[in-house]
Amino acid sequence: MTKKLVIVESPSKSKTIGKYLGKDYIVTSSKGHVRDLATSGKDGLGVDIENHFQPKYVINKDKKDVVKELKAEVKKVDDVLLATDPDREGEAISWHLAEILGLDQTQKNRVVFHEVTKDAVLEAIAHPRTIDQNLVRSQETRRVLDRIIGFKLSKLLRSKIKSKSAGRVQSVALKLIVDREREIEKFKPEEYWEIKAKFEKDGIPFEAELTKIQGKKAKIKNEAEAKAIHEALDRQFCVASLKKTQRRRESKPPFITSTLQQEASTKLGFSAKKTMTLAQKLYEGVDLENETVGLITYMRTDSVRLSEGFVHDALDYIESNYGKKYMGRAKTSKRTENVQDAHEAIRPTSVLRTPESLSAFLKRDELRLYRLIYARAVSSLMAAAKFDATTLELDNRGHTFKASGQVQTFDGYLKLYGQYEQSKNELLPVLEQGELLESLSVTPSQHFTKPPARYTEARLIKELEEKGIGRPSTYASIIDTIQTRGYVELKEKAFYPTETGILTNDQLANYFADIINVTYTAQMEHELDEIAEGENDYETALKQFDDKFEPLLENAYANMEKIEAKKTGEICPKCGHELVERHGRYGTFVACSNYPNCDYIKKDESKLEYTGENCPECGSPMVYKHGRYGRFEACSNYPECHYIKGNNKKKEPPQVVEGMTCPNCGGPVVIKHGRFGDFYACGNYPKCKTIIGNVKKMAKKDDEA
């Protein structure tokens, strides 16, 4: 019987899909990307810029065994289907696999599905297509573009100002944060005053605020003006106007990638990285009682569209569980630009899988995210909430005070989404036009204008999306990168730029303002979209960029001032070179200027917490440290001494290899155990860190010889 091989990206997805397809199919995974640009050639780019930007690809070191296994599986079957993720990245992975495995790309061997359910997978398997080369070229252009900018800019910054890296999108995200910090620093608060009057009628208290004086907007700049107005007022107010309206609050559209990240941040306190990790798990498949199934549709999308099938099922569910008056309609997107890879919105794969029914199968945070996605998708198809709103104006000697109130008359979509979007009633008493009211109090209060708020994760993601910078699927990694590089710090849920971040941003602004800016970065996204649609091409886009970039790079190398590390006046105890101040993710530290040849880092004694005991092995003071499994006590003389209190496991000394010596220091060679098996290394570690090679591989070479 003919067998077919189906290749997906993740092992967990292959497990789920394997259960759907049965014995006639072999389902395996590539475990993500298997091939990437080489780091060889001019500037280590893996791209021959002079030869039409020809890329050179190599199999990733950690994927060589995976590729070997895939090639072996291909030989066992008659057909291969590539079922990687339904976006440009997934299309590119399928193309790389086809190239490596020697598949005929004129054949229909690409399978696309947006939810991991049996019906969706079987439907996709029945209707394969050819690999979309336009999508592949768009992703390839992005990868090459990011490689050129990332490698060349990072090399420049490391040599000139000791910064770790720069990138096409990460540098613009950093610029937004630094620019906002500068706005805050320059901001000068302005004084203003408010005057509010308190009333009560029929047991209902309410408050009105001064909004107009003699028909003009009230602007009270100081205490003297506030005092003069206050003294001119009577205690008696007249109801000048009373307006009643019915207001509707429409439900929000279902989630796209960016809005999911924002809402999960503000409502659940999740980072963008955590949100995407949890969503990936929900998408790929969860073991339920009698089946393994993906619970949500693909979570990388810019579209709010919902499938006709889901809309039909969800409206039936709403009518059955809440009543016909709660039924609404599907939302349509108002956005026409920057909608990339528009598939479906993020939604549950079945409206019948309520969060309550899955509570026994999901971990706490998985369930919290699923509940949010479920509520948002289903409530988007529910009727608007309705309110009776009242706007009241009170007159006092030409001074107009305004009060407003509302009462919810129909909860609509808030029946389901109300836990995430609160709505409280603000009551006003029954009043008549011309009626006189006596105030309980009239109080002036001083205020000052506030600077613009710093970016939280949610605000930064919203800003990036609105300005068309990057893609929503990359926001989590962008935010993680600028933190890991030590360019920004997250304090009280807001981003603050570090000294290193500000220096990096300023130098990029001085020398690369034409490309590291919001407008140009958004324009590049538009060009990538055009390539995906077949309206632009790879070489033209890269040539236009490179013609702009190279002169800027040459100018920066010629004119950017090189900043030397600040010397401390101390000498390294390990190698005799000078010690200097360096900047890292966790602040400033003192280290050897001879790095990477010498890795000495001076201990900051002020930050050590001593236990009061001495190390039983070397006599140095013991200190408290924090690790993966919590707090522990260890020797302060690490790495010279590795003693950890309570760690009673006796390690066998490494086996010395007879007849072998270290090629660098002449010391003995020992066998050590590592992640990838036994290996030969110098026995004088840590003074000498030479690694000679893998034991099995070296033995195999000897046998072959």
C-alpha cells in the first residue's frame, strides 16, 4: 500500500495529526527551521551582495540528525506532504525542506490548515497545492535584509561603542522608548484648577464639574482665578438642560496576534513571549478524554475574519444559551494596509469546547488564556450592550457645571465578556429643567498636567502595530531582545532605557537616521508585502536598500567616535591587564580589558550576602546565591572553588587519557560528560578551556583511517 510522509514543524503537532491520519501516513516534524544563511563569505553574511544578493544556505548544526532522519523517511514513501505553519515563515520552511529532500516543487505537495482538528487536517490533505514562491521570496528578502543590517550594524557598534547588537526592527522599538523618555524629561508640568460641586436628591448623590464660563470653555490657571470664580458662585444651581439618549456599546472584534498580546498583558499580566508560548500549545493540540485536538486556530494572523462554519455554530450557541436577543453579527476589518498573511482571526476550534469543559485538561495559565480567547471570539458575535445615558447641565451665574450618568439596560456581549470589560452604573436622580438644586459643597482643587506615559508591553505593541513596524508574530522576540541586550529595563510594568540603550540609539540616530526610523521601516514592510503578492522582487528591494545603507555605513566607520571602556586603575589578578567598567543586562560591572582571552570579572562585594560560615574546602567565606531551584549557599571563591552546601553527591574525578596532552598548554587530557555525549578536554580547566573533540566521532575517524 502507498505510504505518504507528512512533515510538520513541531513534534507535539505531529503527534496530534498522526492520530487523525492513520496507518497509511507517517507524520514527523522538522522541529522548526532546518536551514539558515551561512556565516561564511564577505563579512560573514552568507549573502553574495555583488552577485545579485545570492544567498548561501547551510543546514543548522543542531538539525543535521533531523535532516538525516527525514531523508531516510522520504526513501520509505511514495509521496511527501509539507504541512508547516500557514504563514510566510512556514512557507519558507516547506521550501527549504523541499530543496534539501530533493522534492519536485512543480508537484502539489504543500498542505495548509489553520486549525489542528481532524476535519481541517483531512480537508487540507485532500487539497494540496504547490509551494507559493512569492511568499518564500518575501520571507527570504526579510531574512537577508535582517542579516545585512544585523551583522553590519552590530559589528560597527561593537567596535565603536561596545554595544551588543542592532537590528532593523529592534532598533526602531528602542528608538520609540528613548524618544518617549526624552519627551518625559523635557516635559514641564502646567498648573490648572478644577471646581466641582456635590449634590444629593432622593438619596442619590452626584457630582458636577465646571466646564464653561459665560459660554466659553473654562480654563483656570492658578489659585487666584479659582478663588475668584468660587467666590462668585451661589449655593443654588438651576437645571439648565437635561438630555437623555440611548447609547450602544458594540462588541470588540475577535483577536489578532497583536490585540491578543495587548489584552493578555493588561488583563492577565502575561508578557508577549508567554502569551505566544501558551497560544502555541493551545494551537498544536491538547489531550482530552477521547481525543487530541488543537483548541484554537493559528495564532499568527492579522485578520478578524471568522469562518462561515464557526459563525453559524456560534450564533446557534448564543441563541440556545443566552436567547435570540443576544445574537449579533460578524465583524469586518476596517484596515486595508499592513494586513499580512490574512487568514482567520484567533478563535476556539469549536464553540462547544467551553472553558469550563476544559478545566480538567489545561494548566492554570493555559486555561486563563483560552478563556480570554473564547470569550472574545464568541462575544464578537453577540449584540451590543445598551445604556440609558443622561447629560445634565447646571447653571450658576453664567457658570455651567456638567454631570453625566448612565444605566445599563441590556448587557448584550458583556454577558460573556463583562469579566474583562467592566461597566458600572452611574446614577443621576430624576430632575426637571428649571429645577433648583442647592449644593452640598463647591470645592476648587489644584492639578498639574502629566507627561506622556512610558511604554508598557501592551502600549509598545500597539504603537508598533499602528505604525506598521515589523510583524505581530515578531513583537515578542523584539521586546525580549532589547531587554536581553541591556538596552531597556522593565520597572513597574513600564520600559526605561538604560545608558547603553540611549547611547546606542543616539549613535544610530546620528549616522543611520535615514533607515532606522518609523517611516522607512514601515515602508520596508510594505515592500515585503508587495513581494509576497508578486508585485515586487527580491533583488530590486535589496538593491534599493543596500544603495542607501552602504554610504551611511562607510560614513559611520569614518566618523563615529570610538568610546574606550573606562579604566578603573586596577590590574587583573589573572592575566595582568587593566580592569575596565563594562555594561551588561544587570548594570555596570568591572572586568578584564583582555576579554575574551581573559574572562575575569571582579566580584561586587557590596552585593554579596554572607552566611557567616567559611567554605570547608578552601576556607573562603560562604555566600547566599539564587539559582534555578531557589536560594542556596555556595563558596564565594567560584569558579576556583565549586563547593555548594548540601550538595553531598561525590563526583568521580574525570578519567585521564593516557598518551594524550593538551595542544595548547601541554596539560593532561581527560574525558568529560556533556549534553551531546563524552568529549576530550584539557584537565587544567578553568585555567585552560581547550576542548579537543567528541569521543565517539574521533574514534570513528580513527577506525576509518
